[in-house]
Amino acid sequence: MASAQGVEITDAQETNGEAADVEVVEEVTHPEETDPRLGPPSPPWSPQTKIAVAVGLVVFAALVFWFSRAALPILAMAGIVAFLVAPMVRGLHRRFHWPRWLALALGYVVVLIVSLSLIAILAVGITQSLAGIDIVGMEDNLRGVAQWFVDESDGLVIFGIGVDMTEITEPIKTWLADEAVSGANGGGIKIDADALQGLLGGAFNSIRTVTGLLTAMVMSALITMMIAIYLNADSAKFYQWLHRTVPPGYERDGAMLSDRISGVWRGYIYGQLINSLITGVMVFIVLALVGVQGAFLMGVIMMLFNMIPTFGPIIAAFPGVIAALVGGSTRWPDMNNFVFALIVAGIYVVVVQAQANVIAPKVMGRAVRLSPVVIMISLIVGFNVAGLIGSLLAVPVVASIKEIVSYLYAKVVDREPFANGNGNGNGNGKGNGNGDRDATVVA
């Protein structure tokens, strides 16, 4: 009998030349028994397990969001910067075939130059605007307005009901009395050794505070810029990963929903920037024409606060009205300050209504499509969650959530989610095509 490697051949079979037909007795070793990676796929999850995992992921995401809320302003600003730089980087990389790293570098060099130029222009304009303000005259006018308010508040009666204004008028009376004593003594500043020591100590503390504040601002700007660069560099990978997560058969829905959400952010951010710039310039020109002191500063304030829908323009109007009430008009010096303040308030009303009903619809279109009540609630919630940045981004976030919820509701009730138009919501039934679908997300 011959034996080798578990193969047994009888003598008779060898003699008859039947070795090819022998029964092979071989010890078979299954690879999956030694290496689990070669085993069969795992069984699919049950519906209950899928629901439990989905709920767990939502809870985990909410916890991460809550514990990292302090970093949300920096992340939000980095996202906005990356969003604004993306078209330039994409154009240089795709149309002119520049290397991606070179397109990113040039894009952020341009951002840095533009940012420094804007800062310089604003600094010079605000400095000149402040230098043109008659501080002494404003102080005298403010004293007169305060005295008028105190006189009118004594014995104030509204609809036959007496109103006690003592808690408000007493501090004003004290300030007026101190100002009167200071004026009677010559109005000079008298400094002895103790006062000088306290003044120097306060100046040192102020310098240290300002230095720390500037250092923190520079570090925050650098961190924001670095995060934005990484967002632009990895945006293509993120977009591809996001589309790989779409279940099979839902690729069309995922692409069209992505187009709608991208349209919301693109229309809102670019629209708000253009709208705020136009509104700020309008305020500056009109206030300068009527003679409001510090008109350039008032235009800058309007430009910044107009980024916050609804409440921002209203808040930005207060400094201009107060400046008109205290400083009067340089063009009509004989006009009563109170009357001039009413005129300036009317100007703000006209400008705000023009930007809300004429400018904003032209530059933003129907990007967000939210009711005013929803916008106001969104602003309040956004401010409570993330402060000023939360107010800036609350509207597009809620509009994006609305698009997602509308899609889910349509699927629940067996409707076509995109029956009224394409992914961008323009109603023409034509898509963007694959080449431009990632216009907002991918840099």
C-alpha cells in the first residue's frame, strides 16, 4: 500500500492501473474556521435594532453638539469662509487645471488681502467719522436732553394714571448736579499722587486687557483660517462620503435634496452679504446728506447688524437716531434736535422697508421661504444656543431642516418630494447636471 498526504491506494488498484479512480481521503480544513474575516457576512439587523441604533446616534450627536457648543462660533465662521472661498478654488482647479494646493493657497491669499483692505478702509473711515463729531457740542446737547427728560418726567400722567419715574430720573439728576459742580470749579482735572498712581495702574490693566483681547482675536482668526483651509481641502472627500451613505435606489432623491439645501445656503449667505453692503451704503449716503454726525460709522453699524434678519436693522437704527437727537444736523443747524431725530427715524424706516421688500427679494430670491414668525423664533433660539453667530446662521439652518422634513413627510404620505421643480427649487423641472451638482459643497 502506498500512502502520501492522506491519499490511500490499495495494491490491487495499483496493479490494475486504477490509481486515478481511487477514493481520496483528505482532511479538509475550512479557512473560515481559522480566519473569521473569511467567514460569511453578518445577518441583517432587525427593524427594532435599526430604530434603536438610529435613536442612539441622534442622542450621541445631540450630546456632541451640546458639549462642543463653545466651539460652534469658530466652526461656523470657518464654514462661512470655506463656503465663500470655494467658488474661486473650484474655478482655478477645474477650469484652469491648477494644482489643488496652489488654488487653495491663492484663494486664501486673496481672502487675506481683501480682509486686510476692508479692515484698513473701515478703520480710516471710522476714525475720520469719529474725528468729525463735535464731542463738546454733543455733551451740551445731551445735558439739555437729560434736563428736558427730568422736567417732563416729574408728575408724569398717562391716561389719567400717575407714573413714578423716580428710579430713572434720580441718577440723571445726580449726574447733572455733578456736571454743574465740575463746571463751577473750572471743569479741570486735578490729579494728586494717589490719583496718578491709580490712573497709571488702571492704564496698565487696560493695556494688558487690550493686549490679551487682541491676542485672542488673532489666535481665533488663525484657527478659523486653518479649519477653513482643511474644510476646502477635504470637501470633495466629504461630498463623496455623503453620497455613499445614500441607500441604493435613493441616489436621485439624495442629489436633488442636496441641491435644494445647497441653494438655501448659497442664496442666503451671498444674498445677505450683498443686501447688507447695499443697505449700509444707503444709510451712509442718506445720513451724510441730511447732516448726521458720524454717518460713515452708522453705515458700518447697519451693514454689520443687517446680517441678522428682522432684529438687526432695528438695533442698528438706534445709534443713528441717538446721534441725531444729541448732535443735531450739520446741514440744518437751526433745526430742533428732536424734530431731526424723528426725521432720521423715518429715514431708517424707509431704508429698512426698502431692503426688506425690494433689495432682499432681488438678491436672495426665495432661498429660505420661511414665514416671519418662524424667522423670529429661529433667531431667538439661535442666539440662546450660539450667541451672535447662532443668530446669523439660524435662518439657513431652519430652512435646511424644513427641506429635510418636507422630503420625509412626502415619503411618509407617498407623494413625489420634488414634484414642483428640480433640486434647486426653481420650478423649471431641469436639474443642474452632475457637473454642477456639487457647486456649493465641493471646492
